[in-house]
Amino acid sequence: MQRFSFKIAISIILAGFFIIACFAGLNYENLNQTFYIVSGLMALFVILFGFTMGFTYASPVKQLLKKADNIIKGDFKSKLNLNTRDEIEVLSKNFNKISDDILQKSTDMEDLKKSSEIKFKTKDIVSEKIIDALEEKIRNRTADLERSLKEIEMLKEQVAKKDREIQALATKPTRKKRVGKIL
């Protein structure tokens, strides 16, 4: 940024020296020791004035560049208040608006991210609860089926037992037949 200040300063200094040279050229016949002293003082004044004006005009631009660097680094909260009453002031206000907008957008993004994370966690919890409930239903149904299978097995055994009893009865001679033979 020093180059910008020096560019302004050198321009002002050269213009001042040109004016001094013009005065010397216009009055070249009457050059005396007083003119050289006044010209030397004027040259010193022009040099000081040039550097002062160079740094004065470069200072707001330096501040704008610093604000731009802060924005690049992620610092959106720092404000830039330049009261130059020119385009630099408008530019600084626009920088502030841009950084405020970026800060708002990043805050909105963080809020959205947190909100979506909560929603996903809630959905995960609900999904886990549903899965747990379904697994419990499956366990209950499996237990019911196992009980039913045991009951069916018991009924099969009872039916088989009754079938054996019926067959045993069918093969035994009945009493009526015995009574008929006796008579």
C-alpha cells in the first residue's frame, strides 16, 4: 500500500516542482538569493504536502483493504466507518452491508444446519422406536406361534392316543358277543 501513497505523493511533488520551475522560468531575469530561499522553502513545503496528501488519500484505501482481508478471514463483525464524503465512504458502507449480509446468511445456514440435525436425530429416534416396536411384535408373534405349535403337538399326541384307544377297543371282543355264546 506504500506504493499507492508514494504515487500520490510523487504526483503532487512533481506538480509542485513544475510550478516552481514555471515561476523561475517566468522570472528568470530577476532571480536572486531571496527567490532561491523562497523556492527552497516552497520545494520543502511541496514535498511535505505531497507525502501528507499521499498518506491521507491512501489511508481510507488501506482501511478498505484491511476490511476485505478481514472478510476473507471470516471476520464479518468488524465495521468500517470512513467519513470521507466521497466514493470511498460509499464503498466502505457497501463493504459493511456485504459483511452484514454474509454474517446473516452464515447465521441462517448454521441455524438451518442445527434444525436439520435435530430433525434427523428425531427421525432416527422415531425410526429406532418403530423398529424396536416391530421387533417386539415379531418376538410376541414368534412366541405365540411356538405356543400354538406346542398345543398342536399336544393335540396330535392326544389324537394319536385316542386313536390307539379306539383301535384297542375295536380289537377287544365286546361283551355282547360273549353273552350270546353262553346262552
